[in-house]
Amino acid sequence: MDQGIAEQDISIFWKMFWEVEIARKISMFHWLVMHRAVPVKQCLKIPLLNTLCLECKLMEESIRHCLWDCCHAKLTWLRILRILQINGLNMNVSWGSVVWMSLKENAFAYDSRLGVTDAISISCRTFRRVSLHQMLENLQDNMRLEMWKLISNCTIWHIWKARCLRLFTRSCIPAAETIKEIWREIVVTLKARFDAIEGAPDATLKATIWNGKVFYHIR
């Protein structure tokens, strides 16, 4: 489970994981991801089962492929990073930073020790890969990290939901529809957080508009 993560950092990551204020269905799914227990085709020991990815039909459907490397997943992550860029947040992310909900160096090392030394970044609205040493900028930005915890959780959950809909209903779920569901999940989650602290004297709620929708900033 913790391949690539230093032993002394594991407890820190687990504590961070359970402290994230998000719907329990999402945190439980992410818990399965971190334990490599998501029921993708690769993990199902069923005779004669076609284990190829339903979307690309080129590679075996592993957890990483389903939630990160597949063309549908990549397009979804790309759109998410573009939304963040529009709102002034430029991020470098890797599969490790998704699994561990972190933008810190040891999360990136999770990939590098598996032979992966690059990640996704958005620059001038293009899709490019960057080297490991380029990913370690702005790691102390707390707002960036908190935003990533929420967004990575919601995104990974709805990528999985879209995969299941395609598999069991044979319906076509474009990335744009997945983004709408992710956005709705984020707004509902942040609204619930605000409702919980609304009585506090220092509670504030700010809203900015993106694509005609309200985005909540809670303090």
C-alpha cells in the first residue's frame, strides 16, 4: 500500500485523510483506492473475463489506468486543472498526489520510485508533462493544498462513477458531464461546511462565478 512513501510519513497521510471534510461515500472509496481494493477488471479473478479498459480498449483496466491513465480520466483531470488555472491556481499533479491528496514532495516520490518521473501541468491551456524537480514548486501554499484535497477526492469519485455507468448501462458519459457532477459535488460539500460554521462570529462566505455557477470560499 505504501510503496514509495517513507514509513515516518504514513501516519501523517492517514491522519490527513480522515480529517478531510467530505461525503463519507467519497472518503470510503478513496480508502479503497489507497488500499488497492477497487474492483476494476484487473482485480476480478473471473475466468474468460475481458480485462481490457472499456473506454480505450488498449490496456488492461488497473486502478491507476481507470482513474488516471485512461483517455476519459486524463481528459477529466485536464479540464479540472484548466478550471483551477482560470481561478488563479496553477498546479503540477501526479498519480501520487491524487492517491495521497497531497502536493508535497513525498507524494510525488510515490510516483518516482515506481519509475514515473513526470506529472501533468497546465501552461497556456495546453497539456504537457513536467519533470519531477519541476513539480515541487509552491508546496507550502496551504490554500492550494486544501483546495486539492477537496477537488482530487471529488474528481476521482466521479471518474469512477462515470466508468461504472459506461460499464453497466452501456451509455456514453462525456468528460464534460463528469465535470458538471464534480462541480456540483464541490459546491454541495462547501455549502455543507459553511452551514456547519455559519454561527461562528468569524465565519464568512464568498462566492465567485465560473461558467454561470457559484463557487463558495469559506473562511
